[in-house]
Amino acid sequence: MVSWSGHIVPFVVTVAIWFVATGLIAWADNRERHTFLKSLIVGGIGGVAGLITILVASWSVSVGAVYAAFGGALLVWAWHEIGFLTGAAAGPRRTPCPPHSRGFERFAQASATVMHHEIALALTALMLISLSWSAPNQIGATVFALMFGLRLLSKLNLFFGVPNSSTEMLPPHLDYLKSYFGRNRMTALLALSIAAIIGLGGWFASLAIAAPGGSAEMVGATLLFALCLLGALEHIFLALPFRDGLLWGWALPRRARTGTMREPT
């Protein structure tokens, strides 16, 4: 049976935070470059606060602790996203892909554009998992690891090619990343990605339905289900003619809103 406090509220909270946080990060990273240092400092303070929140909340199994760990994980994630989108932690390669690059050479060059970011995410995920390994509340580590997996999957899909590679949210100083996107096409990887994310979300949904009403387990599973649903939606956007500006145009300056879908290559 669907519970208001155990299912609906966590779902609405997740969607609201996803919408607002994505817009705020896009706004911060599409501003003038002299503002990036301030964004990184604010993001760093938030990230440290999020890490402390996760560690403290991991030893409580209350509903409030689950929400706190969830919020802490999002703060840590936002810190990494700001670092990447400002260019502070992207990768050693910051030039467009050479036209002649093919196969593994192109993959290696594309990996070098995001290497520092991916390593930082992986190390953070491992740290959170290890620190909360024996703790009763592991939502913070699980949320961060799930978001890392979803983000890595979306980057792989963009590399191999998707029907819609909308770039309105990408800051101008990262325009070179567009040259590493694959051809505009539907691939088996994208279809399998969507199916796998929906399947994982279905598993979390079954856990939420089976959990005791109003329990921390119900809330935690619902939060993870909502994240999977949003992850699947973002991958579906890659298959449809969807413009980022339709949802987050309010957060993008005029110069960023002029970007549209990349031309097929």
C-alpha cells in the first residue's frame, strides 16, 4: 500500500531537489569565470558539511537520519559537479578531439578530458562505502554510488552516440567536450541503459512497498527509487528531441541558452 510519508513525500522531495539543485549548479557554472572561485569555496564548504552529515547520520536509523544522509550525499555530489563544470577538476586534456581519432585512441583522449573528475568521484564513493560499511544507515554512501554509476553510464552513452546530445547546460569553457560526443544515433547501449536503470528502480520500489509503513527503510528505498526514475528520465532525454532549456532555462544566462543540439557528425 502506498504511504504518504513513506512513499509520496520522499519522491516529491527527491524530484524537487533534483530540479532546483541542477538549475543552481548550471547557474553557477555558466556565470563569468571570475565567480568560479567563490562557487568552488561555497561548494567545498557544502561538500565538507555533507560529508560530516553522512558520517553522523550513518549511525542512526531514524527517518530524519535517512533524509539527512540523503541531503549530505547530494551536497558532496554538488561539490564534485561544481568542480567539474567550472573546469577545476575535469581532466588533463582540454582540447577538442582531433578529426582523425578513431577507436581506442579516441576513447583514451575522451577519458583524459574527464579523468580527474571520475577518479575523484570513484575515490569519494569508495571512502563513503568504507566509512559506513558497518553502520546501520548506509543511504548516504548508496545514494552517492548510485549517482556515480548513473553519471558514468550517461557519459559512456554520449561517447558512443545518442539521438539527442543537447548541450545547453554545458558551460562555454567546456565546449571542447562536444567534439568527443558520438554520432547522433540510437544505440543498443542506450536502450539497455534505460532498461537496466528502470529494472534497478523497480527493485528499489519493491523494497519500499515491502518495508514497514513509515519506516526508515521505506523512506530510504523510495529515495533510491526516485533517483533511478530520474536517472532513467535523463537517459530517455538523450533519445528524444528534448532541450535542457525547457526545464532549466531560468538558470541559464542568455549566452548559454543559445546552444542547441549538436549537429550530426
